[in-house]
Amino acid sequence: MKPFKYLSPTTVEKAISYYGEHSETAKFIAGGTDVIVKVKEGWMEPDYLISLKKIEEMGELHKNEATGELSIGALVTHATLEKSLMIQNEYPIIYDAVSNIGSLQVRNVGTIGGNLINAVPSADGAIPLIALDGVALLHGPSGERSAQVKDLFIAPYKTILKSGEILKKITIPTQAPNTGSAYIKFGRRAAMELPLIGIGVLLTLEDDMETCSKARICLGVAAPTPMRAFDAEKLLIGKKINKEILIEAGNIAADESKVRNSIRGKAWHRKEMIRVHVKRMGLKCLEIIKNNS
Amino acid sequence: MATNISFLLNGDKISYEIKDHWTLLHLLREEMGLIGTKEGCGNGECGACTVIVDKLAINSCLYLAIDADEKIIETIEGLASTDGTLHPLQQSFVDNGGIQCGFCSPGMIMSSKALLDENPKAGHEEIKHALAGNICRCTGYVQILDSVEAARDKGGQNE
């Protein structure tokens, strides 16, 4: 591996100022499960790696019980999310997604922030955060700004982050009562494999426990960047949710997707799996809502 | 670009001058001569290099040695007693045919140890989930899972 100097700032400000000193010769590193591979393979040749690991505030996972807002520091590892009872019980869609990223060895080190910033079309971590209307807090040389997680991605491996900018944390706004959410990573095997397709669904029902007041249908590997199937979501709003309408939503979502043939699978297969799994995840949402009420 | 780090390795306090770009695997194998930990793919896909850092199983090929500073590291060399008595997991792999060529065994055993240390009653599915990042190219997975379950059932004791 090409030698580099490793810098370990303890504050976001210091990390950004290090970047200011070394600019393009430096790269930020969080868990390193992607960056180290890239450096080893020579795809990335930094003279400096600026580690974010020692910045404590970026490693916090916290739910504000008063407001109901969830805050996930960018350095929170997939394993921390996977093991959190609060995540398991209240944000099952996050649990579904992070518990099958890479392997346990990767999840023990890899971070949710790194997963987002890598911006692979399949980013398992992004789908649930988009479904939950997550907001990313970015910090750069010119200060802080925020963006919807769904707007972070421009193209494969490309985000809206500017040079020297850091993803600090993701906040998830308060969830309405009667909300259920679920994600499936569909592929040949779960571990150490990118999904053929990733499908996340979130549904909120009105007090009658039938009528849909909010719907999110989010797809990974269905387009160059993670996407929402807006037409399919629209179909569900104001309607009574049952298997039939979820099948229809699945069909619309499949039509909205921009799936293609790749080494992992054919476009037609991906479309069929969107149809099937939008329905299944929708039904799972209903079950979760019923069990929680 | 050398840095001094200190860490606890299999119970021993170690100080070492390392290069910033060394992985923990490089430090263990190439510098310290602890060749029990294996390098398979070198990219975090196979789990052969699994060691335990602060109770968590990690791929030492993707983990920088510099991040091991002030950490507690466990490798396969730390499992057997000084008199040569195998750790219950090691004995169980021997007894249940969990070892074929042996290359994946240190990683398999370290992943299993991290799991059983955290959850001594781990069920079949939990064991599979925890070992999903360890590849055995002899494909003796059933015996490996049997070995871990047998060690679990003995509650960490050798017969």
C-alpha cells in the first residue's frame, strides 16, 4: 500500500482545516472498509488520510424522547445500529438494511456516513434513510448546510458534497403514529454481496387503521442513484391499503424504475422483483403497524 | 511517517513503532511474526484475517495498525493456554471436523469467539449470521457450524 500520513483530528473544525492545508492530496476516512481497499488497489493515492474516528460527536446515536427526532452520527457503525434495541423496535427498516451490509467484520467497523458518501447505486444504508425523510447535516470550509438524504446523490459514486465537506450526521424527523417500515435486500446471498435490487417501503395509516396518509417507496439499484417511486407512492395516498392496491403500486414502481442489465442480473428480473417486493414490504408494514397498535 | 502505538495483545502490553500505512494484519504477520492470522483476499471479503479488537471481530487486512492504539487485541495465538491446552472452541473444531485445510480456521474461530463471548447462547441462525463473512473454500460449513454449536453447548468448557 502506498505510504500516507494519518491525521487524527478530534473536532470537525480541525479536520476541515487539515483538509484546507493539504486539499486534493488528502482524503477523509471514517471506518475505512472502502477507503483502505481503494488505497490498496491504487484507485486512490492520498498523501494524507484525515481520520474522523476521534471526533466524538460524530459517533453519537441518540433519540430525543421529547421531540421524537432521531440523530445518527455519521460515524455510527452498521453494527451499532443493528444491535440497538431502539432501532430494532422503532426503525425496523434501518435494521433490515444495515444487518445485511457486508459481513459482521465490515459492519463492526464500517459507518453509515461512509456508506452514504460512497454513493454506490446499491447503498443499502441510503434506502431506509430516504424512506424516513432523513436530513443530512454537512459541514465544510464555509460552514454548515443541510440536505435531504434523497438529494445527496448526483450519479454513481458522486454526491453533492463539495471539496473539504464532511457529512456530520443524519437526523430522522419524528415518525407519525401508525407507521410501519421494511426493507429487503434481494440477491443471491445476503452477506458480502451487493443486492440485485433493494426495496424499502414506509406506510403511515390514519386513525381508521386502513387509509394511507403517507407512503414512501424507495428503490436501490433501480437507477444510477437511490430513487423514490413517486407515482407509486401517490397511488396509495388516501386509499385503503390492501394486497390489491399494493400489487398495483408495485407495478407502477417497476415501470418508474430505470433498471438495467448488469453482471448481477437482468433488467426484467429486477422489474419483476420490484413488483413482488413492493407488495411484500407493504404487507410487512401493515403487520408492523397492527402489532404496534 | 512513523508513529508509536501501545496496545494489549493477547494480554501482553505491547509498544511498537509502526508506519502509518501498515494494516493491523501487516503488523501482526510481517513485523511481529504472528502468522496464525491469515491473509486471504486482502480486501475484506473472506474473513481469513479476522481478529478481535475491543471485543469486536474485524478484518485486520482493512484495519490500520495505527487505529489499534490503546485497543485490546485478541488473535488466534492467544487462545490456547501456555501449557498447550486448546481453547474449547479450538478443541471443538478438532473434535467435530471443523478443520479441513485449516486456512480459514483462525478467522472462523476468532469470529466464533467474538460471538460466544458476547452471546454464549447464540442460536444456529445467529452463528450463521456472525460467520457469514468467513469463507471456507473447502466448503466444510456444516462441520464448522457444528463445531461452534458443540462449543456453545459445553459452555466454554473442554471435556
